[in-house]
Amino acid sequence: MGEQGAVGEHPPITSFVHHRARLTAGQQSAWERWWSVRGHEVPELLAGREPFDPPAWFGRTAPLVLEIGSGMGEATAQLAAEAPGTDHIAVEVFEPGLAQLLMRIAEAGLSNITVLRGDAVALLETCVAPGSLDGIRIFFPDPWPKRKHRKRRLVQPDVVALAASRLRIGGTLHMATDWADYAVQMRTVCDEEPSLEGGEIPRPDWRPLTKFEQRASSEGRSVHDLLYKRRAVGPSGSHST
């Protein structure tokens, strides 16, 4: 469910396929009522037609977490509800998922989530200031299981380097996947990024158990959590904490 536009000068390789999908009646109602209040289009932000301004969106300055690929918003809404002092930006391309998250926001009366539709990597590259995020979450990105498609996976060296640069010192990159070989790729890529330290961790109790994860477990796939922190890197490449 994560998304990517490759960083650099070459034509982008995206990690998502943008399918139009029909909204349920409830999702359509939520979209019509709440999108203009809670939603922002990434292309508008990239073009400068709308400012990327979380303090204005939330009416305060608070720790800020960005989620790449929020899916149906089940975990996103619960984590935001449990951390009212933290502001959450959920970036997704799947309209029914965004609409479902808008429904969850309204039902729970949450004021610390805003939703964005579009390419999260382009957003990070163009709009998000270095060192401005307290956390980035990538939960269950599209695994692209066929070997010939693995170049489409979100977690690649250039994307991880970009994500790390947008974290404050001590900020976290938390990833989860139910594909063992993708977990290996995530760990390899992040271990090679000099500004990050961390690794695979036991599943944290505070991460919500979603229907998606329950299905993965029922199908025999183990879930892997990986947690990395940004550390200071000196001019010679040495690390300081």
C-alpha cells in the first residue's frame, strides 16, 4: 500500500498502480463532506498552488509523523487517537482507503490527522523540509512478489536516504511487512544507510493489529517489524549520538 516515485533524473518507477475504484455510499458521503476539510492533493502541493503547511492544517506546532500508504486507515486512525499530542499525515493513492480514513476520523472526532492523495516520495523530495519529521511509517507496502517487479518496491536505497534526511535526529523510520524476502531487503537497505541505526524488532504491542495483518497470519506469513532511528553523521562520515 506504500507508494513511490523514484528519486533522481530518470523517469520515475512507481511502486503503486492507481486503479479507480467505486466508493461505497458511506465512503462517498464521507468524501463529499470531509475531503475539502481534511484532504489535500499532492500535485497541488508539488506545483505550489497550495502550501505544504502542517502547522496551518492542524492549528498548532507539534511532533509530526508521516505515513506512506495508509491503506484503509485502520491503524492510522487508532495510532492518532492514542497519540493526541502528535500530528499525523497519511499519504495514499487509493480513494476508497482515503474515504474510509475520513470516515474513521469523523467517527472518532480526531483533529490530528490530515490526508493527502498522491505520490509520497515526490512529496518528501519537494515539499517536506529536511529534519522536520519525528517519524515515517511504511506499513505493509506492496510487496511486488515477482522478481521482475521488485524494482518497483518502495524501500530502495535512494528512497530510504531521502526519508532519513527528512527525519530529525532521533526520528524513527518504522516499517512492517509480511513478506520475508522484502523484510531482508528493508533491513539490508537501511543497514547500509549511514544516517540510520536499528534493525528488526519484535512486533510492538502498540501497533494496531489490522484485518490485513490478521489475514496474512492466517495464510501462514510471519510479520516483520523494522525500526530505525536517524543519527547524526559527521562531515567525515563518522557517527555521533
